[in-house]
Amino acid sequence: MDAIVVGFGISDNALLDVILGDHEPNGLLPMQFPKDMDTVEEQFEDVPKDMKSYKDSEGNTYDFGYGLNYNGVIEDERIEKYVE
């Protein structure tokens, strides 16, 4: 299985707890992941949420507020607050 692991301001211990399966991940993306380099070049640095986000082969779109846990896509009260 391939994976990319990114921690946005969390401790190494917390990240290892998730990797080792001792804690379930529950964070949401604090930014958008761009679809491609053209998207990066076209977006405005001072305008939030102005780009097309990357979509993987499973149909997940890595946009602001997106997150996964062991059950799949996170859909809780935080989504209503952060995702339009």
C-alpha cells in the first residue's frame, strides 16, 4: 500500500500514533490541494478557495475541509462549519 503522510502542525508522537494505528485520524485539510500545475499558476495568492482541487481515482476531492478516517470520508459537524 502506498501512502503520503502529512502533518499540519502536529507533534511527531501524534503522527506516529496514527501511523501505528493507536489513534484514528480525524483532521480536515487546512488548504486546497491543486488539480495540476496549471491550476497553481492560474490561482490568485490572495483569494481563498479559488482553484480546482485534485481528485483521486476513488473520486475524493482534496479541497479545504476534506478529511478521511478509518470509516471513510469525515462528515461531522465541522464540515457544516468549514465547508460551503
